[in-house]
Amino acid sequence: MSRANIGLILGPSLFILVLLMPVPDGFTAESMRVVAIALLMAAFWITEAIPIPATSLLPIVLYPPMGIMSASKTTLAYGNHLVFLFMGGFFIAVTVEKWQLHRRIALATLRLVGHTPERVILGFMLATALLSMWISNTAATMMMMTIGLAVIDRTRRQLDKLANRCVDTRQGHFNFGIALMLGIAYSASIGGVATLIGTPPNAIFAGIVEQQYGETIRLLDWMMFAFPLSFIMLILTWYYLTRLVYPSGMDHIPGSRETIRQETVELGPFSREELIITLVLVLVALGWIITGLVNIEALRFVKDSTIAIGGALLLFIIPSNLKARQFLLDWKTAVTIPWDVLILFGGGFALAAGFSESGLTKSIAELLVGLRGTAIILIVGGITALIIMLTEMTSNTATASISLPVMMAVAEALQIHPYGIMIAAAIAASFAFMLPVATPPNAIVFGSRYVTIPQMMKAGLGLNLIGIVVITFFVVFLLPLVWGIDVGVFP
């Protein structure tokens, strides 16, 4: 029986079982109904019994008749302003891809870093991470893998011409190819955590915080904490791959300059459209920075989503060919954005609202009171390890949607600040490095045939452990300095 079919049976079975069981002490009938819905959604999300975004719509159907929340209140979760932040970001991203600006950025980065094997891999990882901060990690990986395969192929052919070569260039044995492919996949996941729009779990965290605690996490606030974490993890990953796990055995890359130069020539000169898109990107970035740093009374109602949608609308308005009625962004391109991710956000926000409205958060908190007094570093480290293991088996968005409402209850029970463990869980949800099924970037590079599952597991296990240490260190020691909160004290 397939995993999806197991989910089709398991989800409804758990749902019915919870509804039929007696209500435990400390819980209410409404809170147990939310438990039933959460288990149904978790089973469907993990097994992909039905499409993941379809599962995210279950609260709209189940909350009102089960007396948890009204339809109008439930559907408000799907219109959270952070959904529109991502929508605006997606519109900008598909415009960048349409005009090949992302490819030019990647090639410029590669030209800067040099041509030794380690530097080439570093260049690919930096470019992939930079792109993944603003466009989908799937798109970033696909584009960088295409360039990476060209470099690998040229390198193999050049090495095969050498009579005295001592490097095995066969697929699955070529360490340079393995490290490059894994580096692209891992940096796409690592780069995404640096911004709120880089990966869905970050936005789910910000949305739940605003929904439950009434505080806005702006893009700049997030970057002040997450960008250093992302950069340090990227450098550690690069060193780990190129020096410890898959050293190339070469002192230079024959033919890499020619490959990158050829790709650049194919792009041609910087176009007018690329220049305008770059200016729009700068304006959007400046808007996020100014509203994040300066408290301007006239802009008190402006959110990051306002700026993102404003930038996207500029791309719809600015023509590329006015006579032909062609614009930088048209609706044919716009409809290709991942609408399913936007629905996923709504499902996560609705699930969190159900936890709070039904009293389930407080009920879970009362169960965990006995753990109060545990060292904060152990709590954060344990939660990070648990989420990383879970996200190896399901999508990071589903993992965050399931776990973040629970983190609120854990924080209340342990009397610690909720942001610490919620941020740890959100970032950990994107740190899945062991299996092809864990993330789209992993699956994409596995499809290149340069990496086997044992090779990915060998590299990924060590990186998972490194990720646990890095996330725990940053949450426990850096977050209090950047955000001015004590992660060990309940606010």
C-alpha cells in the first residue's frame, strides 16, 4: 500500500478516534475537536494523501460545524497580510526569472570568487543562497544546477584528456560533482531562512506571532537575526563538503572560466528591462529598510506586504514595449507563481487560531508544566533536533504549520519566551539535508544522478548535527542581543 493510501485511511481514523474518546481532564470538547482536525491534517500533510494545499483548506470546512470558529473568522486567516507579502515577492521573482536577471546575478557571483574547486563551489553556493533569499528555492536550484552541470561536464572532459589524471570522474564517484550538487541544494535551503519571504516557515512564524501576540515581525527585524545565522551555516556547510566529506582532489578546475564566460556571452548585454527591474528591486528593498528602521507617523499603516505588492504593481505598469502593449510583468507570467504556498499559509494560520480559540494551547501547557526549570539551551536544542527529524519526512511548510502552534503551548508551560523556540522550530523546518524527499532542492540534485542517497545521507547527517548546534547557539545567545528579549523568561 502506498504512503498516500495509508494516509487516506490513517487520517480519518485518527480524526474519528479522537472525537469518540472521552474528553481528558484539563481539556474541553472544543479543544479535542481541534486535536482531531490537527491529526487529520498532519496525517494528510505527511503522507500527501491529498494535495498539500487542499489539506490546508480543511479548517474552512470543519471549524464552523464543529463549533470552533465561525466561517468569517476562519477565512480571515487565509487573508493575512503576510500572504500578500509572499504574493508580491512571488510576482517580483517571476519577473526576475522572465528577464533572466537571476542568471546574470549568479554568473557575476561566480566570476568574482575564482576558479579553484573550492572557490567554484563557494561561488555556486553563494549565488544559490542569494537567489533563494528572494525567489523560490526550487527555481534557484534548477537554474544553478543547469550551470553547475555544464561546469561539471566540461571539467570531466578536460580531466579525461589528461594522461596522468588521478581523479575518478565517473558519475557517483566524482567528488567535485557530488560536492557541487549537494552545495547547490543545501545553500538553497540555507539561503531561504535569511529573509521572511525566503521560505514559508519564516512567514508562518511571523503570521502566528502577529495573530496571537499582536506584534509585527518586519522583514528587516528577521534579517538582523537570520542573515548572520544563514551566512555562518553556509560557510560551515561549504567547508564541511569541500574539505571533510567530499574533497575534490584537484588544485584547479580546467575549463570553468570558459563555461562561465560562454554562459555570460549567451546572455548578451544588460537590457533596459533588466535595469528597470533592478531599480524596482532597489526601491522595494529601500522601502523595507526605511519602514523597518525609521518610525514615520505617516507610514504607520504601511506593512512589508504593502511595499511588496507596490513593487509588483510597478512591474505590471511599466511597459517593455508600449506599442505592443507588453509590460515587464504580464498576467500569463504572474499566474505561474506558487498559489499553493499561499493557501498553505492560510491553513497554518487557521490551525494556530484554532489552538488558541479552543483553549488547546492552555491545555497542552498544563500537561508540560512538569518540564519547567529545564535549561533553555536543552529545550531549544531538543526542539531543533525534533523538528529537523520531522522535516526530513514531510514538507517544511507542513512541519511549521503543525509544530508552531504547539510551540506556543510549550513556551507557556515552561514559562519561557515563545519567540525562542518558535524561531528555532521555523528555521529547523528548513534544515533537512539527508533525504531527497525532504526538500525540492534535494530532490532536484538527486535527479542529476551525480549524488546517490547514501552520499546525501552521509553529508546530510553531519550537517543536521551542525544545524542543531548553530540554531541553538544563535537562538540562545544572539537572539537576546538582536531583539532584546530573554528567551528563558516568559513575557
